[in-house]
Amino acid sequence: MATRKNAKPKPAACPDCKGSGEVPTTVLVGRKRRPVGKQSGICLNCLGTGEAPADGE
């Protein structure tokens, strides 16, 4: 298979979510706030895109 010469390089993965766009958040319940599990949430660093944000923007 031939490679394209004009192909854009793949953007770097977000360091916080490792490119998935989601991060685990611990779910706390009860008066003592004990952890019972994990819940997936959107990555606030890349806003769910999975790409590393550009510096200076």
C-alpha cells in the first residue's frame, strides 16, 4: 500500500485522557463520602476531542 505524501500528521493525544476524551470520576455516597465506583466524564483539558490542546489559545 502506498503512503500519501500530503497526508496530515496525526494530532498528539491528550495527556490527561490518553486520547479517549473521557476520564474516570470517583462516585462518593453517604454521609462519610465513601467511594463506591467510577463514572466516566468528559475530559476538561481537551473537551472530549482526545487531541492535545494547542498552547497559547
